[in-house]
Amino acid sequence: MATSFQSSVELDSHEVKDYICNACEDKNTVETSADFYCKQCERFYCGGCIDPHGKALAKHTTFGREEIDKWPVSKKVVDFLQTCDVHKDHKIDQFCNLHKQLCCPQCVSDQH
């Protein structure tokens, strides 16, 4: 399913990471791409943070990128899918039956 999924995309010369290491994020360091997901912790880890996690919590089940189909959908993907294409500062939260399309409150106000 997600085997051809790329870990990052180039967008206006800014790298957009799909999954961020939660341990690095907690330490307020640079955003680091996650390479592992722990099902019990429900957290993502980079290569450097997975070792301490594995030593402390050896019985936890972790999945690497080769098993990304077992990872939950990333928050960045969810946010992207829920953001209105026209009104970038609004979330899509309604469906217009007349036009058969999803829309945000501003779209409803403007067009529906």
C-alpha cells in the first residue's frame, strides 16, 4: 500500500518531513525525520532515539519505514487534507449537498 511512499518532498526549496521524531521534538531540537514508530508509545523515533527507547522499553513493538503501512497517518498529512484549498487558514468541516463538495465555513459563506 504505502511501499512507494516518499519520506519527504521538495516544495518551494523547503523540505517537508512526513513524520517527525517525537523525542527530538520534545528536546526542542531540529526537526528530524522519524524512521521508526512504537505502537505502545504511539510515538515516532529517528535512528538516534530508537536505541535508548529500545533499551528502556525492550518489549515494545516498533516498526521501521519498511513497515510504514503499520504506522498511523501523520498529523501533517491529516492537516493538509483538512485544509481548504481556497482559504488556507480554514479547515474543511462541511459538505455542500447542492455542489457535492467539501467546504470550509468561508466557502459556505462565499459560495454555498
